[in-house]
Amino acid sequence: MDEQLIKQLMEHISSVKKQDGRGEIPFSLLSVAEDKKSDPKETALKLKENFDFFKVEHDFQEGLLVRWKKGLKNRKYPGYDEPAIVIKTLDKPVYSDETESGSRYFREPLDIILGVIINDDFEIFHYDRRRLEPFKLTT
């Protein structure tokens, strides 16, 4: 993304936050930011690889440390290669309130509750377990 576009996005976010507190980016700016060309062969390989990671299932138990699978992080926390701890797995998933079908969270099954550390505080969030794998401590 070029510097001019970043500057436009930041200015717009600042002005919208002042107006209504939400800071949403208009579609026109998003489409320019997301319209970078990629090699279709690379994209196809990445799609296949990430799909294969997505399909691998794990048995998560309370107290197990987990992390994002490669290429499947869709939430801010935890960061890649940062551990989270399983609080509970849900037999019946809850679904995001998102009503926009174009959203990455639309109808996402949130079936695991994780604890993460944010600024030294223990926070709890719901996630889609298909995006997670066990965290392995390396020494």
C-alpha cells in the first residue's frame, strides 16, 4: 500500500471517529487498498494449503495451550505464535451477530472459549476451533 493511500485512510478514520466514534473506512478506499494484484498460481497454492490446514481437526481440552493455524488468523488476539488457553469447548456453537454476508464473521461458528493475555490482563473471547492448533512450547 503506498504512503498516500495510508495517509488518506488515517485521515478518514480520524475524522469519522471524531464524528461518530466508529472509524469505519469507506468502501472506495478499502477497494483500492485491497486491489493489489497477485499471481493466480500463488493464490491457488495458498488457498489449497490453508484449506488443508483448516480441515485438520484437534481435540481441545480445558487448560490446553493453543495458537492460530498458519494462514487462518481472523481475530486481533492472540497474535500469530502467541499462546491462548482453552477455557471451554462448546457442544453447540454460538454465532456472531454479524448480519452482513460479506463480513468474515458472518455465520462463523464460535465453539471454543479461550483466555488470552492483553496488557497483562486475562481476557476471554469466543473463537472458531477449526482455526486453531495446539501450541507447542519450544526450549
